Amino acid sequence: MTDSSHKDGKPFRSATIRDGVIRATTRSFLHALGQDDEDIARPHIGVFHTGGEMSPCNLNLREQAQHAKTGIYAGGGTPHECPVVSVSDGLTMAHSGMRFSLISRELIADSVEASTRGHQWDGIFAIGACDKNLPGLMMGMVRCNVPSVFVHGGSALPGQMPGPDGRDLNVVDTYETIGKVLAGDATADELEAMSRACLPTAGACAGQFTANTMGMVSEALGLAPIGSSMVPAVFSERAPLMRRAAKSLMRAVMGESPLPRDIVTRKALENACAVVSATGGSTNAALHLPAIAHEAGIKFHLDDVAEVFARTPLIADLRPGGKYLARDVFYIGGAGVILRTLLEQGYLHGEALTFTGRTLAEEVADAAEPDGQVVRKAGDPISRDGGLAVLKGNLCPDGALLKTAGLKTLVHRGPARVFDSEEEAQTAVQNRRYEPGDVIVIRNEGPKGSPGMREMLGITALLYGQGMGDKVALLTDGRFSGATRGLCIGYAGPEAADGGPIAALVDGDVIAIDARAEARSIAVELTDAEIAARLAKREVNAGVRHGGLLEKYALSVRPGHQGAVTHSGAVTWLRDES
């Protein structure tokens, strides 16, 4: 039989479920899984993935998990496949189903915890590839704090525009073409051709949207192998990648490497924020990083994220604000190119640990040099103050988020056009019931008010399709997709349901936005007394009685600037690493 203890002589966690006379029935269950005595004596590893047919992002993750299981067995472990739920942002966009997208992040983290602690797994191998399942899996890993590795399942290859144009396409092109059809600038046949061509393979959406942003974050945090996140989902290279990662995990399980809470430190979180800013990544990262920090017992909120965003330059020219896609990053050497470039310019903490036990600096030492186009070389950033900004002011005292990458203008002043739900706003935008210069306000879509914090890609894409994307601003206490572009400000806090100033707005109120580095402000031209008086008179929206999961979520969710987490954590467990 294989030795059933760590190199330091301590028994594996899984000894709890297999050793001794009292565990004879448990061994019966393991034998029924097809395990022999040698398999049972090995460390037991939970292989968590979100594979299934709920979206192309998840379509081939089970296949990838089989290669991970092979590597685990070759490395001396016994794998247990543990599929978990996932909700597709693509299939829930612009309807009530989007309320379940962010909630699914918590369900995934809870599922990882329940299975790992319930079955006493000795380690976690996690594979995800859709917007909320990447952070959800990482949250579960950090919460359980057993040896773990994460691998992003990879992005889809881009489609190609039919006809002589031949340009690369992704699903955002289809969203924006909907707006062109409604504006009379494209035909229904053109839209149909676009919808069939834009997403030709399995994998996450091809740009630097939320999934690929969080894939890079997993590397910057030290939870994933360097170079893993940008390998396209359908490339054969994924098979050996999974096996190598599994063997590295088994070395950690044997007691040779740090645990997730040793890896996810304040410095690692700052590294993750830096790679988001440097790539013009998804604003959703500013929601997910505080949530991952919370699982590590670290108070790391939106203000902490903002500080790193402000000091990190934009060096990668990635869509939606730029030109290139995840496939292009892979061809120049992967995310390690970006991490090494940032490290050499002093924007990362190279001493931060990774799951291998080596430092981030050691892991990226052999990464390729930047190519100068997809990733800019030293001294030639696209923007010196990064691709995202946190705005504050009397309208958003807790902050709001804006992706600045690719924006033509950072200043806007105009009258509010206020809507109390996404549906109201969508109907108005479809029918062009707004004017150039307006600030379209969508409220009651925050974590508690929605509940579920829906994202507004459908509306922002319509605006661009109508040719109005750079002529209006949009503000919401809900979220935006990582694929959103334009002067679109989300995560406004406090949200309307918590009595935030956004709840006091009426049509015609003048809103001033200044996203330049020296300002970073958003304000309504009202006095504090006027805002307070309106809030005191407002009728509190009791909302719809949703029941079930949405009701539980609304009762437990914390504000967006704290990561919209749903558990407080023990006070004695929290630590301050400032």
C-alpha cells in the first residue's frame, strides 16, 4: 500500500474517512467507486469543475478534468470528480435570470466547502471558465485552505466576419449589431450571420472580459500555473497542462508547498489588482477580489482596489477597449509576459508566494518579452494610470467603477434620465427615449435591491449599436459585463435599496462625471441637505417577494464595495495585513 501520511509524518485528512475498524463501511463506499486498497490509502483529491451544457464556457471542462485526474493519479493521489453548479451570463443576459449569476458565485464556493470538508479531501483541483465560477472556485479553495490549484478552462477562439471583411468576431459584436438593427443601420440577415459566426468553439468569451480577467487574476494571485489562463479551451496543449498542474498539486499535498491562505496575502491581492488594471480587465474583478480576500480573512475593499488601479499603467491592448483577444496573448507567451513586464517595472510584489512554493518572481523569470503590440514594452504604456477607475463623490460615497480603457472622453455633465429597473431602461433605450448628453440611471439593481446585482451589457451594447455609446453616460448600482465599453459606471454604492444617494435622483438632476486621474469624481449638483431631504421622503420599495434562493441572498448579502459576500466570518479569524 502507498504511504498514507505527509512527509512530516502527519496523517492525511482523508484518514478520517478510511482508517480503522469504525470506517469499514466508508471503505465499502470507496471500493464501490472502483478503488482498491492502494487507491484508498492514497491522499484523496476533489477535482471540482463546472463542466456541462449550460454554456460554451463550460462545455469541455469535464474533458479537461479527466486529464487532471490522470495527473493526480500519476502523482500519487486518488481523484474524485466533483461537478458543481454554474450559471451562464450569456444565457441570462437582459432578463430576470441574470439575478442568479452573481449568486452562483456563492453557491460554487459553498459547494467546494461542503464537499471538501464533508468528505475530508486532502486537496482541491479546480477548473472553471465562466464569469462567476472562476472566483467562486477560488473563494472555495481559500475558505477550505487545503493544498489547491486552479486552472482557467480557457477562452473560445474568435469567429470570423463572413465575406471579404474577414475580421475577428466575438459575441459582443453580435450584441452591438442588435443595436444597429434597431437603429436601422444593419439588417436582420446581417445580425443572423453575425450570431452564427461570432462564437465558433467551446470556451469563455474571447476578449479581456470577466472570465479571462479572472483567469489572469488566478495566475497573479499565485493559485494557478503561470501561462495557464490564456491557452485556448480547444487547444490540445490543455491536456498536458492539466496533468502538469495536477502533479504540482500532489507535491503540495505531500507537504512541500504553501496553503491558499499563505498565498492569498495583501501583496498577492495587490498583484491581482495590478494585472486587471494593466490589461483593461473587467470591472467585476473589483467585486471578486474583495470576496476572495474575505475568504482569506483580509479586509480588502474597493478603496484598496482603487489605490492599485490608480498606480498601475495600462500596457495590454485587449478588447473591449483595445484590439486584441486572449488567443493573441497566448501566441506571444501568455499572461506571464504581462506579469514579468509589470514586475520589472516595479508594479508587482515579486516575493509573493505561488502554489508551487516558489515566488512569483521565480515563476515569471523565464516568461517571454512583450511584443510591443499586444503588450507594450517598458516606457510605452497605452495609459499611465491604468484601464479602470474608482469614482467617488456625493452621488457614490462608497465608490463606483468605470472601465477607462479605450474611452475617448473622461468628462461628462448632463441631466439624469432615471429608471427604477433594467427592464424600464431597456425598453426606453430600444425605443430611443433618451437624448445625447443624458446620464441614463438604472437603480434598484444592486446586490440587495435586485436581488442579485444584474449586469447591463445588453443595454450598453444597444447604445453602441445605435451610435450613441460615446454620446451618453450610464450609471447603475448594478453591474456591467467585462465586455461593456463606454462611459458606463456601475457598482454605485451605497445602492438604492440601502438608501444610497442614487435613490434620491429624479429626471433632470445634473450629474457631473470626471474620470481623469486628478479628479476621479462623480457628483449630482444637489446639496447634502437636498439629498437627505429627498431620501427622507422617498417611499421604500418593498420589491417583489421572490422566495427561495433570491430571498435568502437578499437577507444575507453585503454591499458591493465589500465584495457582495454572504457570510461575515468570525471576527477572531479576520486579520489585518496593512
